[in-house]
Amino acid sequence: MQRFATEISEFIWDTKYRHRDAERIYDVAVEDSWRRLANALAAVEPRQHELWAQRFYHNLADFRFLPGGRILAGAGTAHRVTLFNCFVMGAIEDSMEAIFERLKEGALTMQQGGGIGVDFSTLRPAGSHAQHTGTIASGPVSFMRIWDAMCATLLSTGSRRGAMMATLRCDHPDIERFVDAKRDPRELRHFNLSVLVSDEFMAALERGEDWPLVFPAQQLAGQGGELVARRWSGERETVPCRVLRRIPARELWQKIMRATYDYAEPGVLFVDQINRHNNLYYREQISATNPCGEIPLPPYGACNLGSVNLLQFVLEPFSDRARLDWDGIGDSAALGVRMLDNVIDLSRYPLPAQEQQARGSRRVGLGITGLADALIALGLHYDSDDARGLAARVMRSLRDSAYRTSIALAEEKGAFPFFRRDEYLAGADIRALPDELRRRIGAGGIRNSHLVAIAPTGTISLLANCVSSGVEPVFDFRHRRRVLTADGGYREFEIVDPAYRLWCDSGGNSAALPAPFVAARSLAPQAHLRMEAALQPYVDNAISKTVNVPLDYPFDKFESLYREAFELGLKGCTTFRPNPVTESVLTSGGEQPASHCCDIEREGE
């Protein structure tokens, strides 16, 4: 059977995921890649290896379940690589020795193929004096340039592993420098930037108040000045922070929004919402995410991702009887959780602290991809109540299947080591689970602290015959895309959306597409937010979602999108409006690669 319907899909498999050593090819066909992965993950099982290998293979076959690219590329090979796409690095203590130790850890992690997230909020603001040495700080943005140079150096070796996320608190005195850092198109090109926005800031914004910019007093020389209490990044409890200056909250918000409007960065992370809905709230304070934002992580946390391909579970598409195979989705999700749990035991780790964190929490991120294509095949318009209702039902079903599986795995293999029964059951997302699942967690624990995340699935969605990515709408039904090749050149491919191809192959008129065939550029920005908000209640990690904004979209409406995202209870917001700095990520003529861990240039290295 022909597994690849498009040339780019086979190219990606051959160049990114096919197991080969120099000229020796181990994976003759894509079925061999699935078998290699299934056998490797089944080997972790304490018993019935062959049975689990068969079940895992069936889940992978025909792209039903898509594991993260690092898993697909590395599992079952002799390569000394991590199977995790991305990590959040340890808190940076404000000393030269600690800073460069964290730089070294970041380099070692990226060398093995992991993207990284780093919170720079712990570094003293530019111009301040150290408490003990009296030296003058150059500020977090200056040190970000060192990380950027490190990443560029790795790139120069041919590794093409360039994904980094930098975060900074909205009350850090250097926040304005951070917000404006990428106005120069040469600056920090290997970073994604996100501002950690607190509930308190949003309240000050709403009331039109001044906003204090502060830093922990114990790290600043001199006495005097107003003090406020803050739970600072890297601190377990609140600490006294010195107010260094104040700025109108609306002025700072306008700076953030204007920068995002002009060149698509920084994004915004609603950090209190993230921590409020963290299942491990009782032992973690989160202040960073992986480079795409779907996994908020503590220091040394890792993202372990896989996605159920919804298009493969549409029965009788484009007919009056079109429907989802709910049992099939549930079975795929259940097997996916077991597979991702086994990844934790199979993987290598760049740093011992990363292994300790991964094995202690056993976090996984099971999600979906192909949502937009599935909606089209079911006859539903992306921006409709019916579509959002169905998508929410899918996520609720997937969440419950994932938790049910993890509870059973705890009975079989033991709960995750960081599990504390009473505190875990008191978590916001755990309280929202069905009573039956809560009772079972109380009785026997759960194998994985977190279970659901929706990733962008950049490259693996192309591998799966160009299915729509994650929960994004279809970019376009026919377009061309440039891909960087191993020799440093570019090769161009035609992309044909699989729902469109299915419609045409079944006799549909390509010149008169039905209303559900809606592309991203035809959707209002609010349609993106509404879909994300419909899914968020069932996602215990987060959702990677980019809101596409037209070039001529008014700034005041653009700014209100972020306020709306906060009011909807989202954990963050990222928009993309075409601009001179970044150009368009995807166009009908080609691609300018962005810098994140799911880029085609990074997957499978």
C-alpha cells in the first residue's frame, strides 16, 4: 500500500525520521520506522513485549498516532540522543559562575537535539549594583545575546537545532528593553520571547494604575526605598522586592502590544493562570515553557508529546453519515499514553537533573492534530458553535481516556514519585475530572502528573500526508513550500490538503468548495480564540496556537485580542501579523523558517 500521498511527506520521512547510518539504510519503508519505534517502546514493558509491540504498531500505522519527532527519529536506534523535543532549564542564579553554568547546560541540551526555555527574570536589571561585589549589572537582555551566540555556534556546526524561548516577568525593571529587543532584525534571532503577565498587572491595566518595576532587595546594594512582596522567579515563598521605578500599566501594555503588532513578538504568558492550573502546584512554580508554549514546565522539566490524528478517525467523510470513530479515538489515546510513559524510561537525558524531573513527574502531553481537516470532512465550519462543540467533546473524551489509562498504569506500575494524594486531588484541573476518575486517583494514584497538551505538530503533520497542524485551521488547500535540504539549499514542494484531496477524489467540484472549506486567512482572529477557549478546560498543560491577524487589522482591535484571551482563561496568546521583520511564515511562494522546536529544519536531527 502506498503510505505517502505527497512528495514532501516521503521526503521528510527519508531525511528526518528514516533510520540510517551513513550509506546503510535500516528502515526500507515507513512501516519499518513504525515497527522500530513500536519494538523499542514495547521493550520497556515488564511483560508481553510482543503483544504491546503489535498494539503500538497498529496505533502508529497509517499515521493514526503521531509521536513527537525526536521519538520517531531516535527510538530503537543506537544514536545517543534524547527522545524529548524540548526542556526548560534551571533557574539562573545571579552570579557569573551560575550564569555560565546554565549556559553550558543549555549548550549540552541543544547539542543532543533539545530546544530550551529559559526564564531570565532572576538576573539583575541593567545598571544595578551587586550586593556583595559592587559590580554593575548589564541586565538580562545582554546575557540573552550570549545564549543566542551559543545557539548560532551550534548552528554553524550543521546541527540546525535553534529553538529557544526566553521569558521575563512583567514587573522586571528591564521589561521594556526585553519587549523592544527584536525590533532590530539582527537581534536574538534564535529566541522566541514571551512576557510573564500576572493577574495583578492585568488588574492594574484595567484600573489604569501605575505599575511598579521591582527586583529582590537582597540582591541589590544599598538601603532604603519602597518594598513590596513578590513570589519571584526561582523562589518558593514571597520575598521583599525593592521598587526601582513605576510606569503606567497601560503604557507598558501598549509597548508590548505595539511590538507584537509590528514584529510578532513578544508573546504573552498568563503566568498566574498557568500556575493556578498546574497539577503539581504544591511543589512547582512555573515561569517558562518549551519554545512553542504548549508545555509550561518547572526547572529541568521536559516535553514528551504525541498527537491523535483526527482525520484518520472520520468515518464516511463528506456524506450525510459522516461521523467520528469515538471508540477508535479513545483506544488511540489510551495506547498513546502508554507509549509516551514508556518514552520516559527509554530516553537518554542530556543532564541528570532533567532525568530526575522527568521520572519524578512523568509528565506527558497527549494531544490532537488534523482537527481542521476532520471538521471539513464532517461538514462543519471551523468558526461555528457546532465545530467548537464537537472539538470540545473530542478533547473531553481524550482527556478522560488519558486519565483513565494513567490511573490503570499506576495500579500496574506505580504512581509518579512526586504524587501526594491530598494535594494532587485539590488541584484545579483534577477537581474538574469526573467523580469516578477522582475516586480512582484517591484509591490508587496516577502514573503521570500531567497528560494533555496540544502541540503545533509542525513537521509530523507534514509527514502524515500534510494533515492540518494541531488545532490550527488549514493554511491553504493548495500552496507551495520551501524546505531546507541537507546541503544548505532549498527544495520546493506542492502542498495539497488531504481533506481537499479526498473531496476531489470522491468527485467533488474543486472550483466550488462547500462552506466548511475555510482557510486560515478567511477566518476572523476571534475565531482562533474561540476555538482555543473551547478546548482549554480539558488541557492540563497548554495549547500551542497562533492567531493569524491580517496586515490591515486595526491596532485597537489587535490589542483587545490579548485582553479577550485573558478573560477567556487562556494560558497565553500568540499572534502572527505579516511584518517586515519576520516576513510571512508561510506564503503561496515559500517558507521562511521560524525558530521553534517543531520546525522542519529541526525535527529528527
